[in-house]
Amino acid sequence: MEILLKPLTDTLGAEIKGLNLQYPIDDGTLHKLKSAFTNHSVLLFRDQHLTPEQQISFSQQFGPLEIHVSKKYLLQGHPEILVLSNEKNSDGSRVSIADGGTGWHSDLSYMERPAMASLLYAVKTPDTPGIAQDTAWSSGYRAYETLPVELKKRVESLKGIHLFDQDQNPRMPPIDTKYRDKHTPALRALTPPKEHPMVRTHPETGRKALYISIRFTIGIAGLPEDEENELLDALFAHQADQGNDYVHQWRTGDLVLWDNRCTNHRALGQISEPPNIRRMHRTTLSGDVPY
Ligand code: SIN
């Protein structure tokens, strides 16, 4: 299959044209897609028309899928799909969480084996332009490579402590129950703190990436509290200065695949209210223990 690749920025991202993801991808094309994924970290496919089964089948061509630990937000009949939507049930309750979170993060970094990649499919976005709630990505390679030498040396052999529960992260606002539920004791028990190298080596490119995020990294193993806070504050300030490497303005039918091993992402802007529906389906590829 002939595909066309158009880089989205100098740092990361590429749009892939010429593919209908409803159908299985032949081996040669899959090879090209995998190498585009490795080289560009974020791939965009526009104008797709995917059923949940088709999204799952396309995703599985890259590897096994993860079932998200927040079971409540999974698509009925298709637990491989995490629903992100601002829709309401007839009794006024939320259908799911409205978005993936506005703090920078890398999916499932709080697990022993964090997600390798995620695929977010825009099932429905608001018709009114400008309120589709964009998503931003930043490169962990660039974050690492642009660190001052002194900071680079300090983080090289340290491990960050990652935790799912936002209410136990002093750098994040408490969970707003208008948009998502507080963590139950059972969910907390399933997601104890996990330690991962703060500088992660990508298994395919061999490049080093800064592997921390303000949303999930709450500490540094083995450091006294004042030193830990001073270092994390400096690193998060560096990430904030780096800003967005790519901002995606969603249209219905877009699918974005990204590499969680070398990027952070976040939802931007205000969550719109129905009738402006933003409904996204996310599949998540299982990953390895970071090193
Ligand atoms: C995510 O964090 O997985 C999705 C971000 C979004 O909802 O824009």
C-alpha cells in the first residue's frame, strides 16, 4: 500500500495519508507505519470511520492491548476501549470521564509496565469550531536533551515515584468530581506507587527521554524531601518552559497514535457541555518495564 507521510513539526508528529484503517494493514505497510511511529513518536490519521472492533483490530497490529485499571470507564462489550466523553446519561450522570487529564502525563506511568502507546479516536467532536478541546504533546527526548548539564547529571541515575491518585499529588488540584470520580480504596490498592528511571532509554531508538510528569510523578526515590521537591520543581519548570511540541485540533474521524515512552501529553482548554459532544475512544498498547 502506498502511504504518504507529512511531518507535523520538526520535533515530533507526522500525518499519514492514504490509509483506510477499517481494513487489515499488509506487512510491508505495517513495517513502514512502525518505523514512522518510531521516528516521529506521534502519528495522525484523518477521516477514518472506525467501529470499536475496527479500532481494536488496528491497534492490535502494533501489539497486545491493555485493559485500563479504571474499569468504570470502559466501553460496554469492548473493555479494550477507554471512553473519554462529556456526554450525560438520561438521569444527568456522566457517561465517563470527560478527558484524559489536563496535567502533562504519559499513560499508565504509575504501573509496573507503563503503556507503550495509546490510540485516541475522535468518535464525535463539536461542530462549532474552536471548542473541540485540543490535545498537546511534548517530546521527552527534547526535554532531556535541553536540560542544563548540571540537572542532566543529577537525574541520570535517579528513579521517579509515580502514583495514579491525583488527590495524593500536591502539585495537582484535587479531583473535580464534576468530571471524574475520586479513587476508591480498591482502586488505590490496585495502583500503589511505582518507581521508574527518570531518564528512560527508548528500546528501539536507543535515545534517552526525560520520563517524569507533573500529573503522575510525586517524588524521587531515596532523596530527602526538600531536595526531592527542589529537583522536581526545577524539572517540571523545564518541561513547562518547553511547552507544547504539537497541538492537535480534533475533527471527527481523527485517530492519533502516540509513543508514551518518549512523549507526554495533556488535554487543553475547557470541557465543553452537551450539546457540544466530545467523545473519544482510547485503546492502549501494553509496554515493558522502563530502563
Ligand atoms: C489522554 O490523556 O489519553 C487523552 C487526552 C485528551 O482527552 O485530550
